[in-house]
Amino acid sequence: MTLRLGIDLGGSGSRVALLGGAGPRRELAGERVGVTGSGSSAPATALALLRLAREHWPAELAVVDGLGLGATGLGTLVAEPAALAASLRASLEDGRAAGAPAPAVAVAIDAVTAHLGALGGESGAIVALGTGAIAFGSDGHGIWHRVDGWGHLLGDRGGGAWIGRRGLEAALRAHDGVDASGDALLAAARARFGEPLGWPAQLYTRDDRAGVLAGFAPDVVALAARGDDAALAIVSDAGEEAARSGAAALVPGLAPRVAATGGLFGAGGALVERFRATLAGLRPDAEVRDPLGDPLAGALLLAERAARGELVARAPSLWLG
């Protein structure tokens, strides 16, 4: 029996899961990842989750076979992802049961674990919309093609932070008397953040500002579902951007299938409608699939493959401990 530990680190929160045998996976929640001048908090968040897992599952952690981790910003905001893999392995080896083999550790960008979770290792592409946005095409062997995932200032087109920021921009245009179409968004933003004069302090000073911005996305999506024109335009644009990223990730050599994963797709409505319509126009041959599992399931599959010795390091997407 392979006893696996999976870790999923994101801008809205983090989770660790244990899976082995016939029972369901067990989960614990942790802090969301933030970004400071020195880089991402992903390494510290991952090690904190591992300590939490040890507190709750000490016997299992002493004999776990493999650990798989997927993290936002791992390839761009963490200086040495391989060092994180080594630190996680060293932490697992501390207090290891006598005679237990060394655990295998693999860490990857979040798109890799999203792909594994959504397609179960099959060839194709995924589009993941959470706090951020990233698309990834792979056949599991020689093709590893990433699109977007550049963070809330440079990209993450169609993700939660992108929608939240666009919603707040429209709200402020309404507040400034430039464009009254954002009045409903202004009212929703006031309800969540207070008066506009206080919004810069709530965003610019925060390490986790992407998560704060994404916190407004559900309000924008809800207004779009009620027919507000300004919100509907933002949500529809998000679906189009996501489709363009998905089409770009579906490079030659991959099976023509795209899985849409992440919490924003679960909301349905205009975002999903525009996503499907745009992708059909760009790649009429592509099948749009519902995801088989979530990124945490992908992290557990990554752990299993690491334990079986099936993985080869592929920087800047995958590193082994």
C-alpha cells in the first residue's frame, strides 16, 4: 500500500491531504500563499502544513511513501524550488520509523497538479481558474507547455483576482462619476470593503493582495448572474481570456481535449458559456471535459508517481527531492 501526502498551495488557501488504503482522503486546511519583496511564502506555508499533518497523523507521517506538492508561483516567485523539495524530504525523514525507506518528494507548479487531477495523467490541456489563472498542456512525457500564471499584476487572465480587480476598477469609475454602469459593483464593493478611500490601504499593504482581490470575484459573478451589464461584461471577458489560454496550451502533439478546473468554473453562467463558445471557435476539434479531480487529487497522484520512481525532474515545472 502506498501512503501518500498531497499539498495544494494557492492564493485563497492551502490544503494537505493524506490518502492510503480503501478509505477516503483526509484533509487539513492552512494559510493562503502571500508574496513579499523577498518572494513567495509558499515554502514556509508548505512546511507549516507538513507540521500540521504530523500533529494530526503522526503514525502515518512516520511511514508515508511519497509527498506531492503543487503551488502557485513556484516557478516564478520561489528562488530554489528544489531546495523546498529537499526541505520537505528532510522534515519527513525526521522521526522516520526504523527501517522505513526514504520518502519520495516531488514539488511542481500548480498547473502540473491541476493537470494531473483534472485529466488523470492523460494527454491534453487544462485551464485552471482560481485566485489566479493558468493553462497547461502536457502528454505526461515530452510535452510540457505552460500559458499564463504570471500573477495578478502581469496576467492571471480570467482568474479570481483578475475579475475582482476589474470589478473594483468599474466600481471606482462609478464612484468618480466617470461611468455610472458600475453603480451596482460600487454598492457591492462598499458592502465588502467599506468606503473607497480605504480600499488602497486594504490592498496595497497586503502580502496576500491577490487573495483579497479574488474575494470580490464572487460578488461580481453574483451580479452578473442577476443581469448587471458591467459585471456580466467582466465575467464574460474572463471566460474568453480563459479559452484563449486553453487554446494556446493545446500545442501540436497533444490529444484535442481541454479540462476546465478551479472554483470559478463551478459557478457556471456567463463565464462558462463564453469559455465554451470561444474555445469552440478557436479549436473546434477540441473536446471540453469536466475534471476528474481537483488539484489536491493531482498532488496525491504526483506523490504516488514519485513513490513509484516514475518521475524525472523538469524545471521550471517539476522538481524532485
